[in-house]
Amino acid sequence: MSAENIDQLIEEAKAFTPSSKEDLEHYRLRFLGKKGVLTDLFAKMKEVAPEQRKAYGQQVNELKLAAEEKLALFREQFEQDGDEGRAQQDLSLPADPMATGTFHPLTLVRRQIIKIFGRIGFNVSEGPEIEDDWHNFSALNFPPEHPARDMQDTFFIDLHADPERYQGPLALRTHTSSIQVRVMENQAPPIRTICPGRVYRNEAISARAHCFFHQVEGFYIDEGVSFADLKQTLLYFAQEMFGAETKIRLRPSYFPFTEPSAEMDISCSICKGKGCNVCKYSGWVEILGCGMIDPSVLENCKIDADKYSGFAFGMGIERITMLKYAIKDLRIFSENDVRFLDQFKGLG
Ligand code: DAH
């Protein structure tokens, strides 16, 4: 390498001003790194003619000193620019933003449902995720041959449990209605409660179904509870959750544990009832099942069905969340993708 070339490098090294720590690191690697310019120049010392070697050595040393000096100077400066240095300089500067976590959208919606029902006097109850046949099926009037008990739908568990607490074969609960039974067995009316929880079904995973998901069950038992109470409660919920303009519609349906039973639709929260692919251009989307608790279910739980009546409803938290935030694929809830979760920053 010619003397002019080394002079040029010295000039470059001296003129350098980094704009960031990364910049400075590039500089260090270029000049002082193991594979940097100086290593190269020192290695080439052998090839220099003996009479020029001294001058060459001096030039290379000058380059080395210039690079080292620059590096030391800016290293110190960047360190001072850190929190401490900055605090000494200007206390009015805003602090670096802190990366915070987010609530999972299902948590946000679960908490919102709890809050909405809390305002009209519903408390929160919970129950076990591993359930017995009695609480998940029998007490709720599912006949022994009901398809919901089928191996296709239910994850049965091969385990012998405390016979005081569990009756019959064990399974992962397929719905939160099992909590209804547990609460009714342990409390006397009036009961007004909602029961959030995770449920499990032996289903193929797709955009619309998963082997685990979340539900909220709600029920109210007292003297003289009527279908009108149910309807008004659900209208209140729908409008609190999806906006005051939301309409509801009840369609007759069937569940073993309610009589009469209904499914409730809300006016599509995405297109406001105009018609879109979420509501399949009907303007309505189904959000829950409900009905008057069948008197035989009350009797199964030792509640006097001549004196008391009650309503119940159950909804999927994923479904409500998908409608609220226009989410198209259920699987995204359990993928832990921060690009998805970050979009809920600051909510809740
Ligand atoms: N347990 C039902 C299900 O998982 C949902 C349901 C329907 C719950 C009607 C209720 C009800 O309390 O009254 O599909």
C-alpha cells in the first residue's frame, strides 16, 4: 500500500464522527478489528522494502493511534449520553419508553363481560376444568346416549378421583354449564352469577373450531324469574358490549337443561346489519344460547322448582372477541404472536 493511501486512511480515521453506537462499532471493526485495515497493514510490513520500512511503520502507527483516540473519545461520549449522562444534562427530557406487556384480547373481553354483569348484580363463580359425568352431563339432563357425551366430542380422563367430590367417569369439561350445577348444589337462591372458564372439545382445529376455548355461563335463580327478565338482561349485555344501537333477536332452540331454549343473535357488529361476509349477508350473528332452567335441573341440585325459577345463558368468549375486534381466525388466540397481541396495547 502506498504512503498516499495510508495518509488517506489517516485522514478518514481522523475525520470520522459517528451518529450512533452502531456507527462507532463499524468504525472500530473497520480499523481496529481482527480483520480490519490495521491488521492488514501490519501484516504487509514484511513486504515493504527494508529502506522504507521505518517510514511505513510510523505511518501505520499514526493511523492506529488516530483510530484508537477517536474510539475512546466517542465511547465516553455515548456512555455519558446514557440515562445518567442525560439526567445530568437536561432533566426535562422525556424518559426512554418502557416496553410493557398487553392483556390478551380474551382476557380483555372476559373482564369486560364480568364488569358488565357486575353492574347488574352478578358475582363470579368458578369450577374445576376436570369434571365428572354428573356435573358436566347427567345433572344437566343429558340422557346417557346423548351425542355430546360421545368420544368424538369429549376428552375423557382415565383417572380415579376423590369420590366425595366427583361422581362418575371424569372428562375435561365440555362447557361451563357444569359450574351451574356446582353453584346450585352449594348455594341457596337467590343466585345471580356468571362463570367464566376454559372448556375442551375433541374437535379438529380450524379457523372456526379449537380443541379448547372459553365460555361464560350466567344464570339467575329466584322466585318469579321470567323469560322477560332473561331477554332484558341479554339486551342490556348486548348493548353494553357492542354499542347502544345493537339489536337482539331470540330464535327457539334446544338445550337439554333449559325449557324453553333459545339462541340469541345480535345485529352484525361488523356491518351494523347491512350485510357482510361475517353475518353471511343476513345482518345477524349468533352469540349465545339461553333459556329457562329446566325444573328437573333445579331438582337435581336440590332447589325447590315449585318455589324458584331461573334463566341461564352461555356464550363463547372467542366468538364475542372475534366480533368485537373483527378477528377472522380463532387459532390466532393461542399462537402467542406478539404482532397480534401488541395491537391490544393500552386496552383494559
Ligand atoms: N352449554 C351450551 C354450549 O356449550 C351453551 C348454553 C346454552 C349455556 C344454553 C346455557 C344455556 O346456560 O342456557 O353449547
